[in-house]
Amino acid sequence: MSQADLLIEYFKRHPKRDIPHPEIVDWVTEEWKRQTGGVFRDPDRAIRKLHQQGLLIKVKKGIYRYDPEFVENREDLEDFSPKIKKEILERDGYKCALCGKGLKEGAELHIDHIKPKDKGGKATLDNGQTLCSECNILKKRYGTTDFLRKYSHKILKIARKYEDKEVIDFFEDILEVIKKHEKKA
Ligand SMILES: [Zn+2]
């Protein structure tokens, strides 16, 4: 049995109940020690991960709930249906919304959640965008802001080579905006 299995077992024993953090942490660390003799390190992280996987509902800070019906429905809520996928592809012209590469250029196209699933982003037309695998990986790895910064630098390099003033001005402004907002945060 893994640590995640043990955690979810406790939640499953108390379905649809709001379970405060100390209660589950105390139980799981003791139970883990009893069963394996080892120390359950960082239960907070394990709980957060279950939440990100859509197995637990975060009621508020430090309180989680397991609801079997929610778990059953999460696929429908979070994954794009074939119909919506097609609508997004058509709206985006079968091209990556970020770099513009399409099937003709040999790009493999994915449908991306603009607001990520684990932050409550739904599988709707508005929250979906077409991305090529390269941009998709960059976005997942760096997050939206970091991605935008990296992408802007990449474009600036090309634009400077061709001395394309309009594009240079635009992406220099973008980088300024990112800087300004990072100072605030
Ligand atoms: Zn792309």
C-alpha cells in the first residue's frame, strides 16, 4: 500500500465529510508508522497531490472532502469531449494558438486548458486552446508567465535579426509588463 492509498482510504471511510487537516495528518502518520514502522514525510504534499488529481475537494484552506460522485464526474468536467475538441481546433484554424504552426508544418496539435484543471479550469470552448506539442510542453513546464517571457525572448531574437521594429517594440513592451507585474507579486 502506498502513502496515497492510505490517505485516500481514510477519506473513503468518511465520504462527504469535511475533514480538517490535523485530523487526517495525525491519523495517517500514526497509521503509517503502525503498518510500516516508517515515517510518513510531508503528508501535506500528498494531500495536495490527491486534490490536484481530482480525488479530493478542497472545501477551504486545510479542509478536504471526498465525494464519490464528484470523483465519478470529474472526467466529464475536466476533459474535453471530442465535440468540443473539434470546435476548438476549427476555431483556431488547426494551428497552434501561440506559435502558429499547423498540421502543414508537421506540428502535433493538442487541446490545452488555458486555466489549468487543478485550478478549477473547465473543459469548455472558452477555456480551451490549440497548442503544438512544443508550446504545450513549454507552457506546462514553465507556467504561463514564464512561458510568455521565454517565448518573447525567442521572438525578439528572431525579430532583431530581421530588424523588424514593430515586432521588437511589441515584445519589449510585453517583457516590461511581465516585469511590472512580478514586482507587484
Ligand atoms: Zn506552438
